[in-house]
Amino acid sequence: MQAGTIAVDRTTQAEPSSDAVLAGFRRSIDNIDSALICMLAERFRITQAVGEYKARTSLPPADPAREAQQVERLRRLAVEADLDPEFSEKFIRFVIEEVIRHHQQAAAAAA
């Protein structure tokens, strides 16, 4: 061994890629992430249709009463699911803001 070199005992360090338990957890996380993306894509396909409908019928892009109902409903669901309701609110507000932006674009295109 050269001076200044540190010996590492590799028999006690598990490589992340060789840890079967961790790999199993990661596969599950990857599957859930895939499902989340597919569900978000479907949600945005539907909200795109809503935005086009609102634009054709001259409805406003935002519906504050509906948005407040959704936030409260998802906070309740989060509590029931043992998920932080603050996180769920931040998440749904982010989604709502993006939906409104798309609805505003649809309204501008229809004008």
C-alpha cells in the first residue's frame, strides 16, 4: 500500500446495487412513481378538456369555490391515509395552479 492511501474493508460495506432489500424498495418506489405520472397525465388530459369547454362557453379559467372544496377534500383524504395534510395541500395547489394556467391559455386561444 502506498503512503497516504486508506485501506477500505469492502466486506463490511454493502454496495447499494447489491442490497436486495433496498433494490426491492426502489422497484416499488419506481412502480408507484410510474403510476403517479400516468395518473397525472390522465388528470391533465381531462382538465385540458375542461379548459377547452370553459373557453367555448366563456367560463372563467379559475373556480375558487371548487378549488377550496378540492383542497379541503384532499386534506381530509390525506389525514385518513396518514399523509401530511400540509404536503397534500401544497401538492394539490401546485396542480391547480398549473391547470388554471392551461385554462388561461385555452381562453386566450379561443379569444
